Amino acid sequence: VFVSVSGRHMAIKFIMANAEAAQQNAVEQGFSVDCEVVYVMCFNHVLANLIAYASM
């Protein structure tokens, strides 16, 4: 849809997700052929992990 509307290919640079391997694998299979992807963890997940780690 993006290509047909804009006439350009989509270049994904950043992906916000949690650290699940399945999500990262899906992105790499679908997008990283043409672009270099940087994974950014969602702030909510970062905060939850910090709280869990601090309460150990």
C-alpha cells in the first residue's frame, strides 16, 4: 500500500517492541533485507524490567 500511494519503498530504521525472539525474527525476515533495523525497547517494558530487577 505504501509503495502504491507514495511511489517509494518504505525504509524501516527503528522498531519498538519487547525482547521476544519471534518479533525480532519476523522483522528481520520481512524488512531487514533492504534496511538496517535498530530495536528500541518500549518504555513501559523498560520500566517493568527495572522494577522487577530492583525488587529481587
